[in-house]
Amino acid sequence: MIVRFGLPFAQTMIVLDRKRNKRMKVASRIVWAFVCLLVLFSPSRAQCLPDAKPENVGMCSSHLYRVRPLILDAIDRGDFPGAVLLVGRQGHIVFREAFGLSQLIPERRSMDTGMIFDLASLTKPIVTATSIMILVERGEIGLWDKVTEYVPGYIPYRGKNAREGQQTRIWHLLTHTSGLPSYTEVKEVAGKFDDHVSTESLVKYISQLEKTNEPGKAFVYSCLGFITLAHILEQVTGKEIDLFAQQNIFDPLQMNHTFFNPPEEHRDYLVPTQVYDGKPLIGIAHDPLTRLQSGVSGNAGLFSTVDDLSVFAQMMLNGGTFRGHRVLSPLSVDRMTTVYPEVPFSGRGLGWDLDSSYATCGGDVFGPNSYGHTGYTGTSIWIDPDTAMFVIFLTNRIHPYDEGTVISMRSKVANIVASSITTK
């Protein structure tokens, strides 16, 4: 009997074992697919750049880590609830750390390195200036083009005795020397256009504003100039600036967690900004003019993570390319990140800040070829081609009530990072 039934029993066990293995394979594939989805949709740990110890890229870790108590002390003082700092050098991430809280209201939440921040004015160089230079490279516009070619009703500066000054050029807008005011009265704009205004309509309104000075004669940091640039881009390409940036910057660089109007599935990773009527803005641009434009503007509205921004910074250090994907040419990067020769007093390149009064986030140690930008919400990026280094420091200083401060802290963080370099 044992011999008679032994073989069928063994065959049965083999069949059952095969079925079990098949189920396990199916289950493992499901688990793997789930993990892949988590990697795809979670903004944390994008790992687009490899990690390295500071010493491996010519830096002193003990000196670099001085940033930790500095940031924690600032949080204890109430300068800002939390922050994420990322430092990169020679194509590697040498420091990535989260501090404090991402949210105080309605409940306290800890900060994480994968959190998505409202970048505010970092939108200007990363999206608007880069997009304009892409069009310049394609021969679709020129930096010396008159703004009136794209905004026919643009009123020029009127000097004494109502004499008109010289024409405003695209490069004037990029260097904040156009003569446009810094901002405009949001309530007045909202009163004219209700709760929403197209970029085209807003630029028509901006074009009628009285200019503060003749183009090219004074530096006045202006959000209005970059809103105008977004309209010019839309006129030339037929695409709004968010779609153009997605197709020509974010997708090629695989910046998968960088966008205007963040999708709902990313809500848990969004860092809130200012509280209005008891509720913080979450995934909604803090800048009032950007909100009037439904979250898409040339001056603000971009959301991103430190890891995505590290890819953009490395692209700039690489002369416009990253892992085979070209966004800009090396000469365009050089032009953008050099003080524009027509307006040396401005301290500005094309979209980027090198040596203006706003450049304090670069500190006192980085060299004269370094450049960067800040954002009102408490964000900043600084890039130094001479040392192949970048510093990305994102804070939520306007949460919950726009009472925080980060100007001095940015400078001190940059000084520690720069002075941690042991070999150039």
C-alpha cells in the first residue's frame, strides 16, 4: 500500500508546492509593484544624486555639522518651526537633514527631508528665467526684444516734462531694472478681476502702471516683471508657463515632485504656510498675485523638495545638462549667472542673484562667481561653480503667522558650509 500510494502522494505534494510557489511569486510581484508605486509617488528620498561622506569630497564633517546646533537654536528661539538642509558637492549629497516641525496648526507634525515646500520667488530663476533662456536658445525671442512687441499697451517711463524714456527690453525684466514697481495693490486687482485673473489680463493691468525709473537706470526687485515674462512666454509658445516648465525642465530632469498646484495625493508631504481664518495654506501658493492667477505665475507658485532642487542645481553646475538630459547650453548658464554687463550696479544675472542686497543667503565665504536666490516663505538656494557645491535651505518661516525670520540664519549656514571645504 505504501508503494501503491506513495507515488501519487508525492506527485500531489509536488503540484501543491508548485501552486504555492506560483502564489508566492504573484504575491511578491504585487508587493514589488506596490513598492515601486511608493517610490514613484512618495517625495522622500528621491536619491537622484548619490550620497557621500564629506571627507570623500574634500570637506570636514565635524565643521559641517556645526549647522545642526545653529539651526536647532533658531527653532528654539521661534525663528521658524522647522527646516530641511541639503548640501551637495562634486555630484554627491554630503548632508541632508530635517529639523523641527513642518506644521504647528492645526496640529503639530514633524519635519521630513522629503517634504514639499512652497518655494515662492525661487520660481523666478528656476522656472521663468530658465524658460525664457530656452526660448532665446531656440531663436524664438531675443534678450533685446522690446516688451512692447509682446505687450502692445505697455506704457514706458515718462521723465520730466512727460518725455518718454528708452524702451524696456526683456533683459530689463530679468535683471529687475525695467522700472516696474516691486508689487501692486492686490485688493485693487481683485476688485477689477474678481477672484481669478488670467496672466494676460494681469499683464495688461501691470503695463499701465507708472514706472519708477527709466529702464536700466536703477535696480528695483519686481515680481511684476516676472509675471510679464510669463505672459511673453505664453504669447510665443501658446503654453502656460507651468506646462512649458513641466515639458522642458521638470520632465527631462525627472524632477517628479516639482510642480505648480501640487496634486492631492501629495498633500501629506506639503509644508503649510501662513494661517488664514484659522486654517493654513496647504498646497496653495502663498503669494497673493499667484493665487489670483489660480496658482500659476512667473514670480511664484512653484513647489518642490530638496532632492529635486539638488538635481536642478547639479544641472546648473554641469553647464545645463544632467545625466544626458540637456536643459540649457553652457554659454546660457554662464550668461545667466554672470552680472549682466549693461547693469553692473544691479548685482544680478538673468534671473539669478550674485551680489545684490538680496544675496545674503550666500554668506560671506563663497566666491564671487557663486549665485542663488531666496523665497519669501523662507526658502533659498546657493550654487558655487568654483567649488562645485550647492546649499539648499528650506524653512517654513511664515508658518503660522508670517512672524519668523531667516535672513541671518541663511548667511550663517552658508558660511559654515563654505568653510567646511578642505580642498578646492
